[in-house]
Amino acid sequence: MANHTIHVGTAAVNLSPDLFHEYALQYVDCERCFQTDARYSPVPYFLLCRSIEIELKARHLESKSTREVKNRHVSLGASKPATHGRFKTSRGVNVQ
């Protein structure tokens, strides 16, 4: 029996908008089931925000490719205001 080596290249997987819609609904379901004894928890808000973010991506994917959506997301996150990293606290201390 001869030894054979198979080299597999990379593949691009395009998750359909329907899958993102499903993920968004799962986050909403998690928020509805979330229970805690804590007086306050940021978890339900995180779950809802994540659901909204994924739903928006799903809607973008209905008319754009994955690459277009990803590039748009990166370009939005890359812009920083001129004052980024320079803040003054209430005590007048510069924070960078």
C-alpha cells in the first residue's frame, strides 16, 4: 500500500443571512430565559445588543457579500476622533 499525502487549500465559507437571523433569535431567547439573583446585571443588555448587531449583519448580507460587510465593519471601527486617547478626569489628571 502506497502512502499518499493530500494538501487541502483554504476555503471561504459564506454563512447565509438566514443563519445570522437564527443566531440573533438565539441571543434573544437567551435574554428571555436569563435569570439572576443579582440586583443588576449587564448580561441581558449584552445579549440584546449582540442580537441587534447580528441581525443588522444578516440584513447587510442579504444584499452584500461577506467581504463587503466585513470591510465596511473594519472601516467604521478604524476611524478615531482626534482626541482619542487623551482625556481629563474630573480631578484634572490627564489620561492617555
